[in-house]
Amino acid sequence: MPHSTELPETPLRKASSGWLSGLIGVVIFSGSLPATRLAVLEFDPVFLTVARASIAGSVALCVLWLLKQPRPTVQQWRQLAVVALGVVLGFPLLTALALQYVTSAHSIVFIGLLPLATAIFAVMRGGERPRPAFWACSILGSLLVAGYAAGQGLAAAPLGDGLMLAAVLACGLGYAEGATLSRVLGGWQVICWALLLSLPVMLPLAYLLAPPTFEGISMPAWASLGYVSLFSMLIGFVFWYRGLAHGGAAAVGQLQLLQPFFGLTLAAVFLHEQVSMGMLLVCAAVILCVAGARRSATAVPGRS
């Protein structure tokens, strides 16, 4: 019999594949806020939210149909509803609204709290008992972000900062629930089913909320809509949830800590937004705090 030339998928090889997929996902997500910032300059933020979900959901429908994926169970549909509320509706809508009041560079600092929010929801759902160091790092990271926002003049854009905090919470919940589902459904299937679940609501809303005319919409705005629809809403999650499934949510989730740096770089290059030394220092400090919190959260497993 001919021998197979394929190498066996060892745990180490699977974990390495997960890290690579997770890194690709983080790089893709890093462009989301700068692209959203460009898009909301010419598109209404609510229309942008439902349009990007409709485009991504239509592609997801085709993928699921072509690959003939088995339908989720009733319980999995409930979990997919949480994922959809968090990452299909909540985070895109709240960030689009926030970016009417703050720059993408300013908002990216809040993304430094996303790994912490994901860890908190994972701890709550999994019943873990993290060490006191976890809560110390959590509180310190939150205080750093709040202090930065206050130092920039909180009264100037309190609504934008509040919306970004709400967006981080919604996304953290969607990430944690999606990480659990990805172990049984598969990484790319989770986001495709969540998008499909949202499509019957999002598609009619996109039609109803569409502007009377699209004349005058610039190419950068159209390109931004395409990016947040196909990459931020679908392709990025294919890599991200695959990474969580193969490399483990606790390990691969650490890669989220790189997202603020990638995002700040993109905002400076493409939007010519000013990135101050203080902003970079806050990002670095928050990343250290979240890294410590993540290690402490997984150090002591909870009771089953």
C-alpha cells in the first residue's frame, strides 16, 4: 500500500497552526477601527452596521450551503445568538457610533481592554477562581484607561468613550461564547452561523435604512465598507475562531494584546492621525496589565 506523505497532526503542530491563524485574525481586526472611521464620515453608522452584517451574512449563507454544514442544535443556536449580539450587532454598532465623537487612534486604546473583557466573561462562564493578582491587574488596567480618557478631556467626548467601553464588553462576551462553541462546531462555522442567524433582521434593515442616493460616496468610503464587511466581519473571524479552537482560547487570546499597536500604526499611516507618546505608553501599560490578568485567570482552575 502507498504510504501517506502527510505529517501527523501532533498537539504541537496543531497549537502552532492556531497561533498563526490567531495572529492573522488580529492583524485583520486591527484595520477595523481605522476603516470604520473612514466609513462613518460618509455613511450613517446604523446603516453601516446593518450593511456590513448583510454583506457578510450573504457570503456566509453561500459558504454554508456549498459546504453542506450540519445545522446547530437548539442549545447551540442560543449560544450563537449571544455571539451574534456581541460581534455582529453590538461591537460594530457601538464602535461606529463612538467613532463619530472620537478618533480611531483614541478608540484603539480601549481595545487594549478587550482581552481582559474576554477573560472576565470566560471566567464567569467557566467558573474559574483566578488569583488576586488577576483582579489587581484588571483594576489597574481599567484605571489606566479611565485616567487616559480623563486626561484627554472626558467632557469633550464622554459619549464616545462610553460607547467604546460598551463595545468592548459586547465584543468580549461574543469572543468568550464563540471560543466555547468553536470547540464543537468548528472555528469558521461559528461566525458563519452567527451571521446567518442575523441575516433575516439585518438585510431588511439595510434596505430600509439605505440612503436615497449613493452619489457622492467616495472610493475610500466604499473600500472601507468592503473591508469591514468581508474582512472584519467574516474573514478575520474565520482565522480568529480557528486559532481559538486549535491553539486554545487562553493561549491564542494573548495575541489580542498586539491589536492596539497594529491599529495605532494603521491609523497613523492611512488616516494621518496623531499618535502621541502618552497614547503609546498607555497602550503598553494596559497590555502589561492584561497579560498579567490573563496568566492569573488561567493559573488556578475552578471547580467543575
